[in-house]
Amino acid sequence: MVDSVGQGLQVKENIKFIPSLSEQRHKFVLDFVRKHKPQKVADLGCANCKLLWRLKYHESIEVLAGLDIDENILTRNIYRLHTGAGDYLDPRERPLTITLYHGSVVEKDPCLLGFDLITCIELIEHLEAKELAKFPEVIFGFFSPSMVIISTPNSEFNPLFSGKTLFRHPDHKFEWNRTQFQSWSLDAARHYGYSVEFTGLGEPPPGAEAVGFCTQIGVFVKNIPNTVESLNNEKTTECTHTTVGTVIYPSLKEEKYLRKAVSNEVFSQILKMKRVLVESLKMKNDSDSGDEPEFVKPKCDEFKSDSTEDTPKPFCIENVFYVPLERLFSFPKIKHLCGDLEMLKMLIADEVTLSSDGSSVMINIVNEEDGDLSDNDRDDLGFG
Ligand code: SAH
């Protein structure tokens, strides 16, 4: 059940937001995440999981949780969060685990402790009076994340819609004007040690500026940040939420994915160097009269690139092409992935043939026509 502001506007026609208000709210959260780089984020009332799906692309986030009271909507939408081939081909730098929980936002379940950011986008207006009364104590008092974003409709905007319904959505239990939302927020902030700032999304049309934004937003930041000790202060309560699903993403923190990423990069750089080599051999052979190709040490310039200039150059001895590890390590991506030369050696050791002194990758360059690695080379390199 998704907030119906967008729908309502389409039906009532007069006012249309582009992009839709729902997208603007998500963008607001994404911009906030980009700025504050939280590691653990929970979206309460996550409905169709679209915000979680957008959040999963943020590198800073290592733990994502979604909670909704509607189990059906979670089971129908968890597919959005599943891993795909791309996640394995280009793994994240940091780990990411996403968990969906079924339960109510006003239950003090320990699974939502220790979060940096909790978002409640168009959620509070769906709560019954009793639930709303418990909400601040649970969110700010118990879960007590460093930051909370709450968005809710601004009822002052409603007369601009031409429809006659009391609220914007049949499941809304109330809709507040700015004074109501701000005094509720300020009370909660004061009581639980947060500061709050107000903003909004969805500009009113010219002439109606006095009604304020269509969506009102409160951004809460904890006055005294959580410490390791405060997070470890165990709050003993029973788990009430049930887990609908957990998705673990591949990341370069796992050695098997790091090995693969380094090997792919090494392979790609060797391939480029080898193409240059084969081209230079072709040119040489074209101008030679002899039958047998003569493998020569390629000219330095052919392998030059800014970051590799000062490193040992690749060379040929007979039909073996040697690419010094130092050379490979000077490529920024390989350096970034491995950190040091020893690590590079360790990560590719099982994938390539190293020279006897362990300083270069060796590959065979016989029977080259087009500069691509032959199947044998791929086998040599372990990239079959
Ligand atoms: N956040 C979503 C839409 C929210 S609609 C978005 O940005 O698009 C409100 C959602 O809150 C619904 O999915 C509803 O099932 C859920 N909800 C209502 N009461 C709840 C409660 N007590 N605990 C958890 N979720 C609740």
C-alpha cells in the first residue's frame, strides 16, 4: 500500500509534481545518505521496498533493514533486493546485508538497535492513535539511531486538491498541518535528546505559497552521538519481528571476490600490453625478409602510461612475454584493490604462472595472429 499523493494528484488533475512526490522523497533520503554516509540504515513502513532498492547502491551502507506490518507487500517485493549477475561481476567494495522484517514499528525489537539512520517516509499518518503515542518512545528512546527522517502530508496543502476526500489516502488516520507536526516533533526531540529541522517537498503553485510544501519533513539528529559503549549497553527485549528474507551481497571484503576482481584487472592489462607487443612484432615482420618471427624487447614507449613510467617494462625472452608485477601494481585500480605488491602476488599466485624469481607474470606468445590471448594463454593465466 503506497502513499497515494501521486495517484491523488493524477485523479484530481490540478497539481502534478514532476518527478512524482514519492520519487522526490526518496531522492531527499538518498541525498541525505550521500552527505552523511551512514553505515546502517533502516526504512520503517518500507512497503514496496523501492527506497531500500535505491539505497542499496550506496557504498557507505553495509546494513539495510526494512520493516512493514504488511507481510504480503514484503514477500511480493523482496525480489527487488535480490542479487543479480552484475553484483558478482563487479562486487561492492564493502559488504552489504539487507534484511526485511515483518512487524510493527511500535514494537521494541532489538533487531533495529544500533542504526545510524532510520527513515519513516509517509508512515506516521498510517498509525492508530495508540500506536502514534508509543512511536517516539520506541523510535527515539529505544532504537535511538543517530539520525531520523520523518515525512508526512501537510494538511494545509489539501484544499489545493480538487477532490472531496478528508485525507489523501483511505488508510490515513490523520493528516497534520505544519504547527501540529512541528510541535509533535519538537516535543519528541526535546524529550529524547535530539535536534530537529523542518523542510518539505512539493512547492505550492504561484499565489498559494502560504500553505507550504505538500510533504512536510522533519530531520532529527541525536545531540549526543552513539558511542560503542552506549551501543553495547544491551537492551534486553524479546524479538517480535519475523524475518521475511535476508540478502547478502558479494563484496571485495571476501577473498574469493577480491581474487577474481584482481585477476580480471591483471588479465585486462596484460591483454592490452600484449596487443601492443603483437602489433610491434607484425610491423617488424612486415619489414623483415626472414621467415621466422624474431621476438624482440619492445620499445619502452609502447608500454608507457603516466602511472607506469618508472616501473620495470614488460619484455620477451624467446616466445615468453614477461610482465613485471611492479608494472601491474602501478595501475591505479590494481593498486587500489591490492594495497601492496605482496598482496597482488598472493592474490594472483594461483591464477597465473610466475617467473622463477616471482617478479613477473609469464605468458606464451606463440601463434599470435590478432593480438588477443590464445586459449593456451588464457589457460596459462587461469582465466579460462
Ligand atoms: N514508505 C513508503 C510508503 C509508506 S505507506 C514509501 O516511501 O513509498 C505506509 C506503509 O506503512 C504501508 O506499507 C503500511 O503497511 C506500513 N505500516 C502501517 N502501519 C505500520 C506499523 N504499525 N508498523 C510498520 N509498518 C506499518
